[in-house]
Amino acid sequence: MVDRLALLREWLDPPRTALLVVDMQEEFTHPESNVRRWIAAQTGGDTSDLPPYNPAAPTRPGDPDLDEIPRLRGLIAGLRPLGVPIVWVPTRITPDTDGRFWQAVGLRNCFEGEWTEWISAGLEPHPEDPIVRKLRHSGFFRTELEDVLAARGIDTVLVTGRATSGCVEATCRDAMARDLYAVVVGDCCGPPGPTHDADVAKIGRFFGLAATSGEVLELLAAVRA
């Protein structure tokens, strides 16, 4: 059996570790977003109480304390003093880069210039944080993410964000394929749901390791000390 904690102690070294924040955007956390409406339509949900979609702005602010956002905020705050870079990996789509599948099924998401591509309420990149914008599920697909990490000598990525079974898993898969160590931080991924724990366990079994934000901070602080 794999000794998970022993491997985490080996992998987690502040100068060689980066945090990836994948798709923590209003598109995936705000109730008025296109994705929320589309999922509701596919599953028979009710969106009759929502106002018409306005690409300029939502009718109400996002929730800064939704689901995993407070835990992710705490993880980021704990990693900054350790010198671990925070790399934001949001989606940005244009008419020229929109996916054929998304067009076919009527899903519009994270279009450039629309409020849905904003970083989720309660989270805010610092000026020095790298921002790598992506076009599809994986943060590595047709982006400069691999070069950004290599330039900093990073070989371990902490992966957080939305959705656990979608863009988080796709990014972990591609990190492993590039011989990076991937650690999915389960309590900083979402949205919560009946399959969340199973999704985290699958990623932590086949594409890297799973850990909690508390474990990550404790192990990195011990190395730093």
C-alpha cells in the first residue's frame, strides 16, 4: 500500500511547489451564471426565479463564503508566507476559441468581457500572481502553464478549484502526464455533492495524491522550519 503521508513529505517542498487555482470564477459559483442555468435545464431544475442573463453584470453580488471558497482563501493566506506561488488558471472563451461541443449543446461559458469570467467573490489575485487563461478543461491544454511552472523550478502542483470531476481532474491528469506531482486539495475543490469524495479519491489514486488544506500547510510549514 502507498504511504501517502511519506510521499507528501517527499513532494511538498516550498521552493518546488505551486498552488493552481482552477476555474474559481463567477461562471461556476454564481447562481445567475450561464453554466448554472444550463445544468438546471439539463437536469430539470427551476430557474424561473432568476432574472434574464445580463453579460454586463449580475443582479446581485457573488457569495464570498460559498462552499469551498473560505477554505481556499485560508489555504492561499497560509501559502503566501511560505513563498509558494499562487497560479490562477481561469477560463476565457472568445467566438474564435469556443468549443464545438459547447456550441452543439448550447453551453456558453466564461466569454471574454462578460462578468462570468470574473474571479469568484471572496478571492483576489495579487499583482505578482501568474494568471494563465485556458480554453478547455485542462489548465495545460494549449496554454503556457507548463512553461510558467518550469521557469520557477516547480515539480509539485497543489490543485484546487471547480469542478472536481471536470477541470480539476483534467488538470491533475495532464500534470501527471507531464511528470509533475499532483496533489488534489479535496476541501478546496467543489462544488460539494454526493460524488465529491469519490471524485477526490479517484484523482488521489490514479493521477496523484489527495490531501486536505490542513495537511498541506502543516507539511509545508514543517519543511520550511
